[in-house]
Amino acid sequence: MAAEAANLVSSNLDSIKLIAMAFAIGIGGMFPALGIGKVGAKAMESIGRNPEAASKVMTAMLIAAAFIEAIAIYALVVALIIKFV
């Protein structure tokens, strides 16, 4: 009886870990994607208004996109930590 209870608790803990991992990577991937889309849209709007500043805007946009992408990588790391710990 005790062995069955231990297996049930272990199974539930594994299920909870998988759900938490799915939420971490799902939310952690969704919002950075929205952020990169918004940064790109505003950069294209800015270049459309002032084409002479395209190189400065593009540089700033790429740096911002890299920082936003780092957040998605942190979410991946958190999901892997949840899975393996």
C-alpha cells in the first residue's frame, strides 16, 4: 500500500513538473515574441517617417531584439531546470 502511494505521489509530481515546464516556456516564449514584433513594427514606422535615420534605428532595434530574445532564453533555462531538478 505504501509503495503504491509513493508511486502515485511521484507520478503526480512529475505531472506537475511537466505542466510547470509547459507554462514557463509557453509564457516565456509568447511575450518576447510580442515584444520583438512591437519593436520591429515601431522601427519600420520610424524608418518610414525618417528614412535618413534608418541605420541608427536599425542598430537600436537589433540591440533591443537581442535583449528581448535573452528573456526567452531565460525562460527556456527555467523550463529545463524545472524538468531536471
